[in-house]
Amino acid sequence: MPIGLSYLESDIEAELLYNRLAEEEKPKYFVFQITVPAGAPRDFVIDRVNSEEIKPLNLKNLSEAEIDDEVVINAQIKIKTLVKKFNKGINSIEIANTGTPERVSTRLMVDIEI
């Protein structure tokens, strides 16, 4: 029986939900919306900040919804945990799916004031 890895052909997509940050006076979590193919594993970490490898920081999955052939997942991480790795100004992070045999990731820019 063949193992289905067709989801590896599709990229993982992610975005920081800035509106969640604006809803709270003192937000404690970054919430990301992550989209993966329906058959893909759902284990995510942030393993690079500003193109430098870091010890993987686990994201906690809050919810998921299957839409057509994709799954949209909301996942969070404590702001304090991630900000320790940031430089002043705009930073880039990479979210990787650790449930795949090969590294499948996406890079996004985080533009916040510290």
C-alpha cells in the first residue's frame, strides 16, 4: 500500500492575525492562521527567526476547519516566548510542520513595536 505524500507538493501558508492583537489591551499570545493540505500533519513549530535556526518553539493548535481540500488552523504561542528572539523593527519567522519527513515551512514577516 503506497503512502500518500501528495500534500508535500503544496506549500504551507501562514499569517499573523494582527486583528487579535488589536482586540486586547495587553495581548499575551500571537495567533497564526495556518493553511495546509487536508492530508497533512498538524504539528507546527517556529524554528527560524531572521533566517537563524533556533530551538523549535511549539505552537498550540486552537481550532481547525476543513475547507475544500485544505485545513485552516489557528495556532498560538506566547508573545514573550517569541519576542525574546526578535530584533528591533521588522522580523521574519519560519513556521515549519514537524509531522512531515522533510522540512515543510513558510516564512512570514512580523511587524510589531516592542
